[in-house]
Amino acid sequence: MGPLALTPVSAYLDHAATTPMRPEAIDAMLPFLDVRFANPSGAHRMARDARRAIDDARDVVAEIVGARPGEVVFTSGGTESDNLAVFGAGRAGAPGLTASHGTVVCSAVEHHAVLDPVIALGGRTVGVDAAGRLDLDHLAAVLEAEATRAAAGESAGVRLVSIMAANNEVGTVQPLAEAAEIVRHLAPAAVLHTDAVQAFCWTDVAELTSVADLVSLSAHKFGGPKGVGVLVVRDGVALSPRQIGGGQERGHRSGTQNVPGIVAAGVAARLSADGRSSEVERTTKLRDRLLDGLVASVPGLVETGAVAGPGGPDRSGRVAGTAHVCIEGVESEALLFLLERSEVYASAASSCSSGAMETSHVLEAMAVPAELRGGSLRLSLGWSTTDTEIDHALAVVPPAVERLRAGGL
Amino acid sequence: MSGGVDSSVAAAMLDEKGHEVVGVTLKLWGGDSDSGCCSVSDVDDARRVADQLGVEHLVFNFGDDFTTHVVGPYVADHAAGLTPNPCIECNRHLKFDRLLRRADVLGFDAVATGHHARIERVGPAGEPRIVRGVDGHKDQSYVIHMLTGPQLERVLLPIGGLTKDEVRARAVELGMRTADKPDSQDVCFISHTGGGRSTFLGARIPLRPGRLVDAAGAEVGTVEAVELVTVGQRRGLGLGGDGEPRYAVSVDVPSATVVVGAADELLVGAESLAGVVWADDAARGTALAGVGITAQASAHGSPIEVAGVVVGGGPADDQSHLVVHWAAPQRRVAPGQSVVLYEGDTVLGGGTVTR
């Protein structure tokens, strides 16, 4: 068998990893790379011009996310926002990594940018069901257990609970309002953080995250540039900064702001939010056609953690842009390579810094059987996805799977 | 592509010849050692060499199989008093098995590596065989001896015809960043900076003190960890000083006893091998005919003259057992190590030494 032929059409189906920048956002940022280059921290008029530009972006993000402008902190991205939240929440004062300041709790399906800090702090995780949805009873049990430990003087109590708004691998939307209720009752002193990075494009993020004290966002997931993120820090929430120095961002995050990036992020956020309802409708149709088509044409392919509905799968608990499947008898790495040869770009689980695929902690937490986990495939859609790309993916995936099965692994 | 100079040059040579080359680095171990071979920085080196050559670079995560077939047995063998060669098991199960199958299913024609060895059609009917690399000091035919005909048809070893100096010179010519990178010496999953083998094993199996006894059974010393003693070892037994050198002659982990003796007590006339693999049937026939056969009993050992090779020594009817008779008495080979049989410079096959 020779290598698959390259085709002129491509299908980029990895929008959950990153999505193309909106052209308007690119245009908006260019002057700030060029003539409007001043440092917003300065006192003179050129500095104030740059300051105004980032504050305008701040206003836009604040309105979309349901916060006051002063509550919007710009960071270098979702990972920095998550780290800032987990390490710093509930403590005031100088930065420092200490587990003694209180326990941190998160869901078992968080992105590594939340999970790894929680584990580094000796924190606890809360399980999910087979659909990837937070197990609220387990959350209550964990918080009760921690309250007992605190009462016995064994710990300082729960400092932070972090539950993502939508999962980056399978797209499950989490029951934040219910979780917040439980936290309010069982760990009233705890700060509630939500990583809303994957939810921004697809949900009314102001409504969804209104219960949270801290909210993380990432610009390159909604058509902005890489290198810009947001942490919403509600007034009155104690947050020890990771980065101190010049005192920018109200002392929450020192460092000269990425003016061009922030300006672009504001433009992208506006476009994303304004077009959201129609985008969700459009994307849902494309995603459903893709998923239904794959289920019909590839034997041994299942929608990961699917929830049965009266007339077919109930995908209402997932964001519109994610189609995650598990395929028997194939290895994700091999499948992705064949797909790439036919210009279908997708992913499975996460990659480590070497570029190798790691096993998915999300699929494990959902109790997906090992044989299926090995054949996971995430196809994620975005604002630039077209019908033609879906057609192409539907044409490429089934023969690729067949080829892998025929060749043995 | 391990990130080392050998595989870098091998990739360059194939690319120059006009083959469609894709560089692959195997992610095998992410454990305590990220400083051995194929660490994150090694993957970076491999990727940048590939970038320089203009070839695609992929990373395959075979960590699960590596744990099952290489690290797990390495630990278990030590607990049983054997001396495994994990590189041989990695070649046997990962590089020339799983990777070869992955290459097949993706539509590739061959897997190439930077091993110092050659594949030539020198079998009696033109069958492909492994032949020692031209650089005697660097020859690695020993660690890839297990490849059989069907595998040999799909493996390429581009640098076997070059000396190490020539390989490095090619790398320098090509402006490769790995040109003066030192060869990796140790087991790839054990950090040489983190306490080495004893720390690695000590974290996984109990390491128990052992008694050193002479042939008569009299105790002559002790060792801290009987599981770390290798047959043939002289240093580290605490038996230095006056008198003639003494060596570990046999190791019995259950009784935590090491029998030590003088050099002549290590000599044996034959070795028993299990799990023997042959390049092909003709190679097996040649070995059993016993004419002009030599053996190599360690990664850098010199060829040993063989008097004869006889099937047997294992369970009845088990054809994968052999007894190799030395032409002259030889020091015992540590059980767990491989003995590879050659006709001249050509590999015929090999197996693992049993007790």
C-alpha cells in the first residue's frame, strides 16, 4: 500500500485547540505593533492612548462576561489565568505556593492548567459520570469530608473549588449553578473558580459563570491572538498574585500589557459574542451532520459519553463545536497521521511538550473502557468551519479507519 | 530518531537518496529519568534535525508497551537475580515490532534506524542478514540480532558502512546540531544523575543484603544488595586488597547468597540459551553445522570461538533452547544476557542465557 494521496481540500477540525484569528481582530491590532506602540503604564499622552485601547477592550470583555471592567485582569492566556486562580485564590498578599493555606478541589476532568496546580497543592478531585458531567453528590461528599478535617484542626478548610464551564475534550457543559449551591452550603469560605475557556464561544458566559468568583478565558479560543487571556476577579475576592512588580492590572498581574494582543482580543470577543446565537445554530447543524454521518458509516464508532434522548442522542449537554468519538480497533496516533495525509486536521487527548500523545484523564474519569480510549478522536468546529470541510471529513475518516483495521496495529 | 548523531545522519542519508522520509521519535518513558535518551530535549533535537532536513517529524507514545516489555521485565529480572539487557528487549518489542507494524499500517515501506550495522543479502539463497558495522568499536549487530527475514526485508540501516568518525564528520558537514552530542551510554530510563540503577530498582523492589561465600560455603563477605550483583563482577564485592581477584560466580536471590571464586572458577565449557531466534532456517542450519561459528556474549564483547551448537537443554521438544559449546573454556555469561551467534561477520541468531 502506498501513502494516501494529498487532496486539494482541507478540513481544519481542531478549533478547540485554537481557532483562526478574526480578520477584524488582526486589522485592529496592527497599528499597535507599529505607530501606537507606547507602554500603557506611562504618564504621557502616547501612553494614555495605549491605556485607553486596552481599557476599551477591557470594557468589551467585562460586558460580555458579566463583570465590572475593574474585575477583568488581562493575562498571557488561559493557563496563566488558571494558575493565578488556583495558586492565589482565597489568600491575600505576597505570592507563595503553600498547601497550608487551605485545600483546593477541582473536577477530575479539568484541563491540566487547573488539574496540575491542584495536584501540586495536594488537592482533591471530584468525579464525573459517564457523560463527563460533574458528580454533584461526590462534590458534596468531598466538601463535607474536608469540613470535618478542618473542624478537627487537620486543615485550614477548602480555599478554592474549580469546576470548568465546558470540557475541552468532550465538550460537556458543567452544572455550575448547582455546584455553586453546594459550595455555598458546604464550603462557604471557598472561592469558586471556573475555567470558561471552552465555553466562551458557545454559551451565554455571563449567565453561566455568574455564580463564580473567578473566571478564566483565553483569547485564541475565540478568534483572538495567542498570548492573551483573562481572569475575572470579582470585587472582594482575595487573590495573591503570581507576578509582582509594576502593579499593573490592579496589582493582580504585574507586567507591561500585551497591548496589540489585548486590542485584538477585545475585537474578537465582540464578534464572537454578537454572532453567538447564529453561530451556535449553524455549528450545531454541521457538528450533528458530522457525528451522525460518522456513526452511520463507521462500524464500532461511538459518540463518547453519549446521552440517549427520545429521538436519538441528546447532545444538549455539550457545546456545539465538539464532536468526540471513540473508535474500536484503531490507535489515535495512527489515525491522526492518516487523516493528516488527507488534510483532515484533528486531535485526540492532549499532547505533552514532546509532541507525543498522552492518555486522556478525561476519558478515564468518564470510565470509557481502555480499548475504546485508545481510539479516541476529537473533531472540533469553529466560526470558519464550512459544509465542504464536513463533507471532506466524512469522506476521509471511514476509509482511514478501514485501512488501519485491515493492516492490524 | 533518538536525537542522537547516528539517527540524524541516517535520516539525512536516506533523504539525500530521494526517499520520502518521516522522522519518528518514540516516547517510551516519562518517569523519573528525563535525562536519559529520548528526554524532552532529545525530542527537540530530533525535531530540529528533521526540520533542518525538511522532513516531517512525529512522536509516537509507546510508553505502555515499553513498561510492559522493557521496564517491567528489567525490574522483575533483577528481583530474580538475572542480568537483563533492556535495549535488546526494546529492539525486540518496540523498535522492530510495534514500530514496524505501525509503519506498515501507515503505508510506509521500511523503518530505518541509526544502528551501526548493515543488512546484506549474504544468505545462501540471497536472504537478508545482519552484518557487523564496519566500525568494530561501535558495531551494534549484537543488540539487533533478533530480526528475522520478514523484518529484515523492511528495515534499513544506512550508517553501518561508516565509521563513527565518518558519521560525525557527515553531521558536521550537514551543520547538524547533534554533530558533537555524546553517545548515550546508560539505560535510557535510568537517570545517571539520580542515583542510577540502585536508586531506580530500590524504589521498586526490596534490595536485600547478601552473603558472599566461597566454593566450600564459607562466608567471606557481604554485599548491600544481592539483586544488584552480576555474575562475573569483581568490583563492588568488598573483596579487594591482597590475594588473587575474586569474582561473583553465581547469584541466588532467594537465599541471598553469592558464590565467589577465582577467575578459573568462572570458566565453563558451554552455555545454555533459551528463546533462541534465527535469521532464517538456513542460518539455523549453518549454526548447527558448527563450522566457523563465533559468538558474542555482551554488547561490546569480542567474538568467542564456538566448538558446536546443539538444540536442547530445555524442556523436551522445545526447539528454542540451545547449548553452545565453547572451543576453549570461557567465563560464565550472566544469566539474562544474550549470546549471539555469527558466521564471520554475519548474524545467524541468538538467545538468552539461562542459569
